[in-house]
Amino acid sequence: MSTTITTDPTPTSETELLVDPAELRAEVRDKYSEVATNTEGEFHFHTGRRLAQMLDYPTNILTGLPESAVASFAGVDNPFDHGRLPTGGRVLDLGSGGGFDCFVAAELVGPTGSVVGVDMTPEMLTRARRAATEMGVPNVEFREGILEELPVADGSADVVISNGVINLVADKAKVLAEAHRSLRSGGVLQFADIAVGVSVPEAAKCDIELWTDCIAGGLSVDEWCELISAAGFTQISVGLPTDTFGGAAGESRARSFEVFGHTFRAVKA
């Protein structure tokens, strides 16, 4: 279930970045390289197959995936719940990590479709490519890059997905502009991310540890919708909240800022 949002068309953007983007990227790489290489580790968020089950990923797809394709999954919601992917569609995954969402997307678009995952963490790319080889998936490709400068051609995607990653980027407006550029006219942005119900203080927004804990980089639902609209998207809808951190090590901190996962869907005019 989702709610359609009407937003003020006046463009908004993040005019002042509160953390250094390069420093934040380095910290994010460090944290998620550990998720890739230590899948049994303890993190502030849920990971792996248990998380995918919590988020109601399709059982028929999940049971068919090997542990190598699932173990490092660290999403916040299920972006595929917010709309069906077209058979034969071209999908672009922003922050593809160990490849889990790419492999799910590949199943949904079928053998005539294609999926490109973009990630900046070498250990995640290695894991994703190894899993793709193990599974013999010919229509999934992983590229190294940052979300503010996507290594894809203009209009090359029918659907852009992401899961719990855009909140980790300092310049979200630039990421959404790149998603818009990458989509064909009428293409769909369909992603999951965290939203906060309590405003994060300015001092906390400058704390990189709180960014990598998926707190400081979170926006309210309204702020997300404003940024999506400013990037040139229309028909914005938002999914119901998901208790992403319930039972995880980071639950108490998430509760203090009313952090929940949401799915977002919008169309490139």
C-alpha cells in the first residue's frame, strides 16, 4: 500500500553539505567492506537472508538464491513491493552492494531484461561478481562508481532502484539528478530508504558516525518527496513505514529519531 504525494513544484536542493563527501565515502566504504567480508559480524542493522525474509521478499526467488548472493544484503525495505518491474526491462541499481537486489531484479525482468549495479566498495563488487558467476546470470553486470557520477549513458534505464543507500550520500540532490538522467522518458524511480520522524540536530548531521549508522543522513518523508520532485520526477508515492531496525543493535538509536524504512516511487516526465 502506498500514498500518493502532491508536492510544491518549487525546486529545492541541499545548498550546504554538512559533511565532506569524500570523507563520508571513505567511512561508508570501510563499514560496508566489513559487511561484505564478515557476513557473520554484528552490525547496528539486520543483514542477510533473515532481513530479506523480514522485508517480505518473494519466497520463490529468495529460496532459489545461494547464500553467497544473500549474506551481505543490508537493505531497509523492499523496493519491489512498490511496483512491478517490466518483463524485458532495463534496471539500474544505485549502491548494489553484494548484488542481492540485482539478482532479484534479474528474476523479475526475465532473460530478455538486463540489470546494472553500481557500487563504490571493492569488496562488495568482488562479492557480487563472484555470486553472479556462481549463479551463471548473464544479464547482470556490476560497475564501480559513485552515485553522484553514475557510469551509465543517458536514458539507458527503464527503472532505477536503490535500497538504503541514498541516505549515505552527502549530496542527495545530485544522486537524484543522476537517476533522472539515467532514465528514459517515462522511466520509473523506485527505491527504499530511511525516513526520520524527528528532526536530526545540526550537530548530529555533522557526525559521520551517525551518517554511517543510517541516522544523520535520513530525511523526513516530506523532505524526500521535495528532493524527488526537484529532480524532475512526478507522480510521487510513498510506501507505509517498515520497522527496519526493530530487534537490531541500532534499535534504540533509531527509535530516538523515529527512523523507519519507506519505499518511494516516481516517474520521469
